[in-house]
Amino acid sequence: MKNTLISEDTDKISLVKGKKGQREVSSPYSGAKPSEVADVYWIYAWSKKGEYPKPTPRSGKWLVFVDIKNVDEVWAKIKKATEEGRLGGCSKVSTAKPSPLAVSPDMKVICVYTYDWTDEEDARRIREELRKLGIADKIPYKADEDTLKGRYMIKGHKKISKYYE
């Protein structure tokens, strides 16, 4: 087995390559409640069942904005669905650590990733799974390319969403 340690936004996640190319991911925060974590910006969940395509240069995510009072409950549902392979390959939730990119200190965001925003069937399949989890309000889909270019509503950028369903 090969171990790789990566770091993003000060989070440390240990990736272990398992049998048949599947990933097992462990993090010291994997069982934590987002409302109780203040030393990292994100907690991650990774698919543990099935296979999902690797991200392409057109990867992106559904953005689920949640009131801080409900973030632990909503994250638990999305984390479980991600780990069961019902969503994309990865999801993440913002924690109690204040972020300069947050729209509001009372709101947190859960990102549910897809491998390619141009695969509308897959993007909409994941959106439908989110509806089954109770995410009924319209939510935006943002390409990772826009994130990397620093395009955020809070910075005044408009029409960033690829989808809004």
C-alpha cells in the first residue's frame, strides 16, 4: 500500500490506495461535527463504495448553503450519502473556523463535487439525490475553474453558476 499525505486549507487528509484502485480516506476530523471544529476550514467525506470518475478540468460542485444551526444534521446526511457512493466522489463542509469568503457568519456551505459539469446527466443525478436528502431549495452549481480564478459572489461576480436548480 502507498500512503500519501496532502494538505489543503490546513486540513491534513491521509489517502491510502487500496485494492482495485479504491480509496480509503481517513482524517482526524472525519467523525467531527462541523459546528464544533474551529482549527480547519473544511471537513471532507469521500465515496467508499462503487467507482466514480476522476475529476476533469471541468469539475465542479453543488453548493448547499445551510444555516449554522442545521449544518451538523445536513452534513451527516450528505456525508453518509457520499460515503455510500450515492453522490459524487467527494463532499466537504465548512466548519466553525471563520472564513473571509463566507457570505454570512450564520451560514455554512457544503460542497458536493462532480467530476465534470458538462456531464449534465451526472450533475442532475447528484442534484436529484440531494433532493432525496431534503435539499429542496434551489442551489447553485459552480465550476472549480471559477473558484480557482477567484470568482465569488461576495467579491461582486455575477452569473457564476453553471446550473441553478
